[in-house]
Amino acid sequence: MRVHVVSDVHGRADALARAGDGADALICLGDLILFVDYDDHSQGIFADLFGAERADEFIALRTAKRFDEARAMSARLWATLDGDPREHIERNVRAQYATLFAAMPTPAYLTYGNVDLPRLWGDYVRPGHHVLDGEVAEIGGLRFGFVGGGLKTPYRTPHELGDEEYAAKVEAVGEVDVLCCHIPPALPELLYDVVARRFERGSEATLAAIRRTQPRYALFGHVHNPLHPRVRVGRTECVNVGHFRGRGVPYVLEW
């Protein structure tokens, strides 16, 4: 059995269309949307609406953790557009989702990332796309558990959850062979991004579940340039499957 795993697609529909080649199934761990691109500031919804120069300023403020200033700047820019800012965002998000889900191979098992808008997914999934969150699917005789979304941070991305709500989804999954999440377990070496030079948030509930149930693998993304891409916790291999927008190739899982 061969399964390809991707995370942090962030608009790479071209590579996504090829991500299932040679695999029995594709797993996608979320973050399909590209709102701002920290590598190429001219890309993403923010730059499309306001230009690369304004995206430069916005990203610089967020990188410096000047979140209040970034939000104030963003509010001023949104005020220059006609209509409700949410309508502009949703229109652009829908355009990206239409392209991405059309490119998504089948069969595919998907969960949400922290920048996704789950309420819109139902309009774009096709037959053979299985969306799971706090749920389990059997793939090739193994139990795969899926936990989507992120935890609350100062970045205030769209799909951030409270610790208790997130932990309840981890608990609902229970014992599995492969645990699939968007965010990593809360181990510092998995959370530090060596390019952004900051720690992302990981899940204590996921780490506790890994230590308690010892799945074969824990797969995740979210941290684009991790200090360590994999760490063993007991018998569990914890693996960051890679920044798909940057690499364009999936992680391969075979058994």
C-alpha cells in the first residue's frame, strides 16, 4: 500500500494535481488557501487586493510580532474597498478552493488547516474526497485518525480553536495506527521554524495521546521549515510531511 501525504498546499494547484501519481490514496493535512506568502510577497489574496508593497509592510509587522500595528494597517486597507471586507475575502477564497478541489486527486482524505474556512469546503469537494475531523478512516487495513485546525495564537488565523475543543477531537480519534493532524505535537524541536525564527504552537493533547497510545506514525505540517523534520516518541515516528507549496512533492508512506 502506498499513500502520499501533503500539507500546507497554499495554492499549489499545479503540483497538487500530480500529488497522487503512483499512490493508492492521497492525504491532505490542510492549509489549502494562500492569504499571504512569506516567501514571495507578491502572491496571495492580500497582495492581489492591495499590492506587493503593502504585503511587504504587513508581513514585516507580523514577523516583528507587532500584531496590533498589523491589524490597524490591515483595517485601513480594507476600509478603502467597497463593501464588506468579508465578501472580498470569501470571493477570493472561493476562487482558490474551486481551483484546488478541481485539482485534488481521488481518493483523498482531507482535514482542515488553521488558515482554511471549513464552512466552504462542502461546496467544492468531489466524489472520492473524504473530509474528516476528529474522525477515523480505514486505509489499506490501518486506522488513520484526523484532527484538523490549529490552536489560538496572536496571528488570529481563521480556523484556530480553543485548547479544550481541540483536545476533544484528539480524544474522539482514540487509538489509531496513524495520527494525522495539521499542527505538530508540542515538542520544541518540531515547532521551531528556522527561517521565520519563531516557535509555532503545537498541541499538548496530541503529544499526550501519542505517548499514551503509541501510533506507528504521527503526521503533520504547519511548520514550514522545522528545526527537526522528524522525532521519535517511544515507538511513534513523528514526521513533518513538508511544506508542499515550497517543495511540490508529497511525503510517501508505504506498508
